[in-house]
Amino acid sequence: MARAGRLPYCAQGCPNKAIYYGDLEEDLATNGKDVVKLSEFIDQNAAYRLKEHLGTEPRVYYIPGHGQDVGRAATRTGRKPATWPWQEQVPGAADWQRDGTEGHW
């Protein structure tokens, strides 16, 4: 698809435009909406690569998010309460609550 000048399906189909596809040699990347200078984008967003220590030189960069686009602040800890309005409680069914400890319900 890249040879034909098209974005991969994952980048085209991402509803939040969170997947960028680029060329490290040309130093450009796009999500189909924005075009960025890849080296600056990687530096400014604290991008990292998985298993770099193995010497395989991975070419996929991950950018950590803080949830700001879904109503979370980067400085606030904890989770928003989960609500499931479409789910009806069956009489006699067990219920659960988060106890505030990571990994425990």
C-alpha cells in the first residue's frame, strides 16, 4: 500500500487518528489528517521502542498517552467510575466494586 501512496488499513481505519505511518529516512509521518516531522514528533512525545535492548532495532515507536482526549488529566490518578447503562442487574446476581488496589476487584 505504501508503494501505491496509500496508508495502511490500520492508520486509515483508526477513528481517533492515533496511528501514524511514516518513513524514517524522509523524516515524515501522517495519520491521514496531519503530517508531522517524524524525528521531532518522536522526541516531543517521549516515544519508545519495545525490546530495544535485544539489538533488533525495532522500527515501531509507541507514544504513551495520558487519557487527556477522553476526559482524564495527566496529573490525576485513579480510574473514572465504570457505568454500564445497557446492563440490567438480574435479581440475585453477584455485584462487585473496585477496591482501589491495582489488579484487585
